[in-house]
Amino acid sequence: MAAGGKKSSKPVAFIDPDSCTGCAVCLEFRPVDPKQRDATLECIFLEGGTNAQLNGICVIDQVACVGCTQCVLYCPWEAIQMLLPDGSIQPTVQATGYLRG
């Protein structure tokens, strides 16, 4: 279920905090904000670290998530999965390779 106990009507990403290394690769692949074409969507952020010193973990804002799956595809640690509207989890896909080639 999405935050607040309500089921989402769209797939949303979530990050397993035990698998996330804080590498911030997912931040590089955030989609373009449809309201501001020159800005990226603020759907993922680094918590407990900075872009210069990555010692935290990445967190997904499930309200801002548009379900594009870019973060899932590029996470080199396979720490991100998609929660489907029915409450099931989409099987993890092999990262396409920012670090895996």
C-alpha cells in the first residue's frame, strides 16, 4: 500500500533501505518534470548524505513518483522495485547497466 494506507492507482517505486548504498545513480535518471521541462522531477532524494559525500540512502517520494521505472532500470544494486496498484510487487528487473555494462 502507498503511504497513508491508501492504494495507489499507479505503480510507484520504492527503495529497500537495506539494499540501497546511497550511490545516487538513480538521481541521475529522474524523469523531466512535465510542469517544468527544464527541471527534473523531485521523485527521489538522498537522505542522510549530500551529493558530494554519499553516506546516506536514497528515498522515493511516492506522491511525486510517476511510475516511469527509470530508477529501477538503472539502480546498480537492484534496491528499487515497483509496487503495483493491486499491492503486488513487480519482479525485479536486471539493471540495464549504468555500472553493469
